[in-house]
Amino acid sequence: MEEGNNVERQKLLAARYEELKKAAEQEAQINAALRMFMDEAAYSRLSNIRISNPSMYGQLASYILSMVQGGKLRGKLTEEQLKKLASLFLSQKKEGSITRISK
């Protein structure tokens, strides 16, 4: 009985390991693409955003990659351009979260 549990547990661990490995490879590809289309200062700022606000990082990274795929990004994204994008995302978030109650 115990042997069967160990085998099942090993299969689950192996499957989980493969999932984590695949996710890490995908993250590495995203980082490589971002690094290719951003200058060093912008990439560094995006890395800081990733640490402080992971959901915003995900939104920004997805948006930047969609700009690249759509051909809307010419040259490398600068830090100033990234700041503008981040402020747009922040302002949209703030506008959407305000609830007014009328009396």
C-alpha cells in the first residue's frame, strides 16, 4: 500500500516539475523578447515594477509584446515611454475603482 502511494506521489511530483520547468522556459522567452525591444533603463524599471506590482508587470509586458507583434513599436522602448505606459495603466485602474454613492 505504501509503495503505491510513493509511486503516485512521484508521478505527481514529476508532473509538477515539468509544469514549473515549462513556465520557467516561457518566462525566459518573454524576458529575452522584452530585453530585445527595450533599452537597458526601461528593462530595469520594468524589472522593478515586476517586484513591486506583479499584476501591472504582466499587463505592461503583454502590452509591449503585442505592440512588437503588431509592428507599432519602432526602435527600442525607452524608459520615458515605459513611464508613460505605466501611468496610463495606473490612471485606468484608479478610474475603474472609484465608486460614488449619490444621496
